[in-house]
Amino acid sequence: MSKIAVLGYGVVGSGTVEVFYKNKKNLEQRAGRDLDIKYILDLRDFNDSPYADRFVKDFEVILKDPEVEVVAELIGGATFSYDFVKQSLLAGKSVVTSNKELVAQKGAELLKIAAEKGVSFFFEASVGGGIPLIRPLHQCLPTDVVTEIKGILNGTTNFILSKMFAEGMNFGDALKMAQDFGYAERNPEADVEGHDTCRKICILASLCFGRHIFPAHVHTEGITNITLPDMEYADNFKCAVKLIGWAKKEKGKLIVMVFPAFIPSDCQLSTVNDVFNAVLVHGEARGEVLFYGKGAGKLPTASAVLSDIVNALKDNVEKSMFWEESCENENPILNYKDMTHRFYVRLKSAQAADIFKVFGNEGIEFIHRKNALEEEKAFITDYLTEREFDEKCADIEKAAEIIGKLRVFE
């Protein structure tokens, strides 16, 4: 019988234990052996739990038990979890995790240890929750070259933006609703400031491009400055507003960014609403492939964790993924200031003559909304580099106040 240890009994940890015992027979059939959870690590007491006899507070008990073949790290963060995962791998135990922060920061190192020890380090649940994404990408890489990944990778922000766009809710009310429904944390900073999306696109980029991408190197913007007028202008321009994680390989160079943007209606990402995630992956041979589903939640994430556990126990499954380690002081990502986009700009107290003087007459498209403020003007620029756009914004601010600006992501 193969024994499993679960580290952490929070939302995902408790969900993993729940789904394990609910689907135990099916999991055993897939794994080809009998399975059981021997330990659950948590500092809290759960005396009324039906699994009370499995709880331990000392990680050393798990580490020194040769019966434990797979450790499921579901604590989160990158401090204790890193030590626990590294020690488990060094002890010859496979590890699965839903910890995006850990994988984004330490993935290359932990994958290398797993390969050296002949065990697995799997993290399907770290990106996309219950969406099968990491493993399909990994299996496709030997037969295709991925050139671009772009997607909606955070269900909380997508829920907020969907409510603002479709129902006219302001940001604060939409955030509160997300918190009331359990989609957003009490402190939502990691979601609304884009950090969660950044970690996820780093993992995908590292996997697809073969080199560790650190979150600190990725230009990241959140959604806190988006307003209802921005949504109205987007709608009138036949776009939706989404928080996008983007990674692209171009002429041997890497582009990785996180930002909110106007998404044209002919792009599949524009119709992804509520807490759903979607990732478009472009391969040289396969073209564009869409991965879609609920990106978070207790049971979908638990399902992904258990899938990794089963795969880690299968003798005929490749034991681990791999990407090249990078020095944190070495940044392989192109400067985002050199990227080219069209931009949406909303101005207060602006004159058309001032706009034409700064942005030129060609390529400018003025857009409108009902009940616009007096002397408010909004327009879409021609294609500009980020650096050129910043310079023009500095010039236009001498004549008008910028009250909204976003990229148009095509």
C-alpha cells in the first residue's frame, strides 16, 4: 500500500482529503495499487474530524517515515513550504503542490533535485486550478514549439471585471461581492495587483521556454485603477477589459508581462467571464489551442492535486519536468518599454487640437460613451512603443488631465 502525507488542512488541504476518500476506489484503480493518507500536518487541532488520528504537528515524523511515498504540500507561501518540499525530495519522496509562489520562485531548483533523486515534483494545481494545463503542455513540448501564451489566469479579478463590465458595478462593490462569495481573500492584494497572475505566467513561461523566469523580472500591473467609464468605452469599441498574463518568444528573446487591457470581441478571451480562466497557447505546429475552465475552488484544485498524486505513483509516467535554472540577477526578459501596442486614453479638459499635436492625425480613433463628462475625450492611438506612449502622455498632460489609459491587446 502506498502512503500519502498532506501538508496543510486549509481550503485545498481539506478538499484534497475529502475528495480522496470520496473517490478512493477510483484513484486506486488509476494508480494500480492501494492508497491511503497516513498523515495530515497542521498546527491546529481537529479533534472532531473523522481523520483526527492522522493529524501530526511535527514534519520530521513524515520525513523519517519510509512508508510515505508522496507528500502533498498545500500550505502555501515560500518559506516553510520550501523547506518541507526540498527535504521531502532529498529524502526520495515525490511531492505535489498547488503552491504557485513556491514554483514560480524555486521551481527550477526543486525540479533538478527531483530529477537527481528519481522522484516526481508535480504542480498541476498551481496554475488554472482544476484545468488540465501543465501536463498537456509538458507532453506537447517534445513535438511542438510553443511561441506564445496569453490568458486570463486569475478568477477573482475576472469576476470583478465581469461584474463591472456587464452590471455596471464599481470596483469596490464588485470586490466586496467577490469576498462575500469566497472568491477573494480578506486581503485581496495578490489578486487585484496582479501578483497571482504574474506567478502563474512565470510558471507557464518557464515550462514552455525552458528557462526559469522570476516574478521580480516581470512588469506587472493590476486592476485597481480601472473605472466604469473605461468599461463603457471598451464596450463601445467592441472590446472587453481583462487582466492578461502574456509570454512570448520572439527572435530568441522573451516577452513576459501582466496588465489589464482592451480585448477585441473577436478574441476568445473577451468572452471569458465570472471566475473562469482561459489560456491560449500558440504552437508552431498546432496553431492556437484554448484551455478553459474554473481556475480556482476547493474541489477543482483538490482534483488536480490528486491527479498529480496518482501520476507520481505510476511507474510508467515520466518522473519530472525540467527547465534551466537562471540566476536571479540575470534577466532574460526584454524591456517592456520596447513593446508595441495601440493604447486607449481618456482625457479631461482636452481639445482635439492638442491630441492631434501630440499623437498625430493618423491612426487616431475617437470613441464615445453616454453621459460623458464635459470636455472629456477618449481615443485609441496608433501603434506605439511603450516608451513612445509614455513620452506622449507626458506631453499631453501639459494641456489636459489623463483620467484613464489601457493597452489594446490584439
